[in-house]
Amino acid sequence: MPTGVALRDVREQLFDAADRILLASGPEALTSRAVTDGAGCAKGVLHRHFTDFDDFLAEYVLDRSTRMDARTAALRAGEGTVTDNVAEALTSLFGSVAVAIVALVTFRDGLRARLRETWPAGVPVLTGAAELLADYLEDERSRGRIAAGADTATLGAILIGTGHLLFADRTGPRPAPEDVRRAVAAIIPVVAT
């Protein structure tokens, strides 16, 4: 890219490039050079906006976590069936870059350390989604659509763990919708579907 050319929304360009790299090649391919090349900008651009590459990665993970949370937050209690709603939310969450982000956080010690400064435990994409699922299940429990004694916080975490196991192989075939639905149905104590 020629110098002196103004870049619009450079953070988003860099984050989108990171998405493409993670989805295509995995965390081992995510380097500052690959990101800037993928965004069509000079390497110095990344370092003008972030203190170092781990700072970029931490901001990227937190940004993508917020976007994943928005997808999961779209769950509406009282609509459709609980099992279908949760199965669709898990498919949407893990059909995105979420699985690759989990691998990225696992792969990079410096990134985990940087995330701990603002995120106390777990992987932001997954722990945030587990909390949102727990909130949704709590709403459904208050409506009598899942068992009154259900521990919604534990169910949210179990569903995220199960979803991650189902979708963990980003290079293999995706699980069939009926497999996701069957797993969800086995976990949630549904009273009325």
C-alpha cells in the first residue's frame, strides 16, 4: 500500500484480516505480517494502533467476543422451542470464528496473560456466551419451559462445553443440525417444548 493513503476503520480491517487468517489457516498462521498483508496495509499501521501484537490479539479477541455475545443474546425466551433456540445459538456461535479464537488463546501464552488483565477467567468468547445462555435459560425457567430446579449457570457452561466439543475440529465436517439438537435435548431438562 502506498504511504500517505488514508485507511478507513483500520482496526476493523485488521480484525477482519485476522478472521480470514484464523478461519483459513488456524492460529499458527496468525502473525503481524499476515494480518497487515491481509488488511492491505503496512506493518507499521498495526503498531500505530496497538502497543504490540499481543495487544492487537487481546483487543481482537475481546471485540469478537462482544460480537459473539450479540448473536447469543438474540435468544428470545418464550419463542420457538428451548431446544431449537439453544441448538441454533450454539450453531451460530461455533459456526463463526469462535472455535479458531479458542485455539488462538490456547496457542499464545502472551495473549492469555494480556487477556487476564481485563478478563478474569476462561476464554472471553466462551465464558460470555455461557453467561448469556444461562440468562436465557433462567428466563425460560421463570416461564416454566424448563425444570424449576434447573441450575441455569451450570447448564450454560455445559452447553458451551458440549458445543465446543461438537464443533472443535474446524477443518472437519460440521456436525449435523440434528446432532446439535440431540445434544442440547439431552442436557436441558425441558418441561414443555
